[in-house]
Amino acid sequence: MKFVEIVNLDIHGDHRGSLISLEENSMVVPFDIKRVYYIFDTKDDVIRGKHAHKELEQLVIAINGKCNFYVDNGFEKQTIKIDGPSKAIHIKGLVWREMMDFSEDCVLMVLASEHYNTADYIYDYHEFLDEVGKGIK
Ligand code: T46
């Protein structure tokens, strides 16, 4: 089982164009959607994220443009290119994440399972490794 899932979203297309629909508590979004936020206008050479969450579950989609999404569960690391509105990353719990290489037009939309709660964030990488059981004893 991968610690981050890449989900291909169904596109409802016809001669007018395309539409993607996301519903809470579905196969694609397996949680209550308590919050939606989007990241845009990210400056050159910026790395965002650099934290983990204790509990939060999220679905991340580049609804415009592209960026790279780096994930690390303390044991494995992976960089995923998110580059279109029909590709989502499902990320849950103790995963260190960093987002980089944003295109100028990138709009990263995130559906989240909880309201904003700073207590759910881990900003220290060594604390994160301790949490996943990989800290230096
Ligand atoms: C995550 C990655 C993918 C709020 O006021 N409400 C919110 O819901 C969020 C997410 C942020 N903020 C404020 C807190 C900061 O003053 O917006 C500012 C930027 O947030 P942050 O530095 O946390 O943004 P990123 O891009 O580093 O991380 C965000 C999410 O915080 C995080 O949960 O997984 O995107």
C-alpha cells in the first residue's frame, strides 16, 4: 500500500468542454470536506509546506498549471508531478510534504478533512521522525 495515492479524476466532457465533480464521502474524497483552500501566485524558487500533519486528510489538485509535490513518510520519499485538473494526490496523516517548482499560473486546490488547526502541524523534521518511530533514541 502506497503512503500517498495518485487519483485520476473522471472528466465529464462533451463538445462544450470539460467538468470534474468532487463529492465528499465518495471513493475519490473519502472524508467530510470541512475546508477548501487554494494556493496561487507562488513566487519563483519557493518551497512551500515543509511540515507534516498528525491527522489531517487532504486531496490536492493543480486545477491550473503545475508543481512538484514531495512526500516522505520517514522511510520512503517520492516526488510527484501534479500537472493537470484531472490528477489528484490523496494524502493522509504523518507525511512530510514540500511543494516546489510552481509554474507561474499554478493554482493548487486542497480539500481538507478538518478545519484549520495549527496544533495538527509538525514543523520540525526530527520531531516528525520521532512521531513515525524513526527518531534517534
Ligand atoms: C498543506 C499544504 C499542501 C489559514 O489561515 N488557513 C488555512 O486553512 C491554511 C491552510 C493556511 N492559513 C494561513 C496560515 C499562513 O499564514 O495561510 C498562510 C499560509 O499557510 P501555510 O504556510 O501553512 O501554507 P503551505 O503552502 O506551506 O501549506 C499548506 C497547508 O497549510 C498544509 O496543510 O498540507 O498546503
